[in-house]
Amino acid sequence: MSTRLSLSRDYPHGVPAFAAALADPEFHRVKLDVDGSGCIEVLAFERRDDRVRVVLRQPVPPGQVPSVVERLLSGVLVIERTEEWRLTPRRCDGRARVAVPGTPIGADGTMSVAPAGDGHSRLAVDLAITAAIPLLGGGIERSVVTGIRGLTGSEHERISRWLEHAERAG
């Protein structure tokens, strides 16, 4: 069983600006650095033609880990996130896979950046979160979804700042 998380955000920047950002490994690191600690690691970054693959390691700051998940851990919660994107000026489509090493918790899903009218774009994410733990899995999945929703506001702000800076610089 899994729990779905679907969300979207609109940005006052076109798809080409988003495609340029997604082609930059530093963008991926910055967008996830929600607490400003600089602890996000880009483990791998590959770009071939219109394809991008990035692997990131992200420690989750204390206090942002759901208590039901915290009990499963022997230390700091670390998320390993792999994103694979196909980038075009008209639309960007991707897949995301998330693993929490040392736990049976993960996620898999799709992402897209599409036109949203008037030169704007919409980032949409659809994930299936899975916690393969008998009896507790559903509650853990719901806690993870709540945690992700809480982090998306900060991620949205970081993406917006990146795109605004790139627009002014370009």
C-alpha cells in the first residue's frame, strides 16, 4: 500500500527559465536547502542532450522528522533523492525516486513543468509514498506526506528566488 501526494505550484517564469535551472546542479542543491545549512550533497549529476539526472543526499533537520519515523532511526534522517528530467523549452518531464537509507520508507513518482499561461509555468509533483512496515505503514506514510507538505513552502521560495535571480542576470 502507498499514500499519494499530489501538489503543484505556479511560478511567474516560463518553462525555458525552469529548464535552464534544472540543467544546473547548484539549483538542485539550493532548492532543497530548506534550513540554509548547506548540508545538501549533489552525489551525481549527468547531462546528456536534453536529459538530466541528479542524485542528492539531504539530511532532514531535527524537529522536521515525524515522531513516528524518528523512532525507526538510529541517527539523523537522511533522504537520497534521484531526479531524472527531459528538458525542452515547451515542457519538462521527470521522475523522482526517494529512499530513506536504513528504513523501509521510500517514494516514487513523476514531476513536470508546463506552461500556465501569460509566460508562467506550473511545477506539478505526483508521488506515491510507501512505508513497508506492518500495522504502522499507513500512519508513517501520512506523517511523511504532512512533513513534505510542510517543506514545500520553503522549497517554493528557494525556487522563486533562483528563477528571479536568473531572470535579472540574463
